[in-house]
Amino acid sequence: MLCEQFLRKAAEAKIALVVTQTRRSSAEQATLYAMGRTSPGPIITHAPPGYSWHEFGRAFDVAITDFPGNTTADLYDGPWDEIGNLGESAGLEWGGRWKHPDRPHFQHTGGKTLGQMRAAQAHQKNA
């Protein structure tokens, strides 16, 4: 699995990561998308329901728990560029390169588009 390969590469680089989020339901995505828009809190996603690879089990988010030279409790300041490169070297797409960067996010679309995934999901519901 690409996620496991990525986590091994990070561990070899002495960067400790933990997976914090994998599959989400459309309802969960709607709740997250509403944050900073129609409900309190900061905007944490730019993907409305039906437009997140999390909903199709093709994405995950990570958090840094430790890294070489860590002198702060603020792990958001960790080596994200290195982490992104490690994920990409494992065959994953890194959200840190997007127009609205999402550094903890990694995904593998399997060559599919979100439109194809939504259509397949709708077909399964109607079958």
C-alpha cells in the first residue's frame, strides 16, 4: 500500500507521522466544508461534498509527532517540504503543491477523475 510505503520512508528519515484521517462520509465532508462558511471555525477544506478523495477512500491526512531537530511543540512548523517529497516518491499526490495548499493531505486517484468516481458511486447506489 502506498500509504504504508510513505510512512516507512518518513520513519527512515526519522520523521514520525500519524495518519489522522482517511475515509469520510459525504455528511462528514459537508460538516468540514461548512466550517468557516456557515458554521464557526476556520476554513479547513476547499472541497465541497462529492469533491474530496477522502469520500472515495483514496486520500489520507497525516500529523507530525516528531522530527530531527524538533525544538518546539508546534509541529505545524515541521519539515513539510521533505514530507511532501517523501509522499511523492512513494507515488502519492501531495496537497502541499495545490493553489490552496493542504500540507497534511496525500492522495492516490488511481488514474480516475472525481467525476468518474461520483458516477461509479451513483451507479452502485442504483444497482
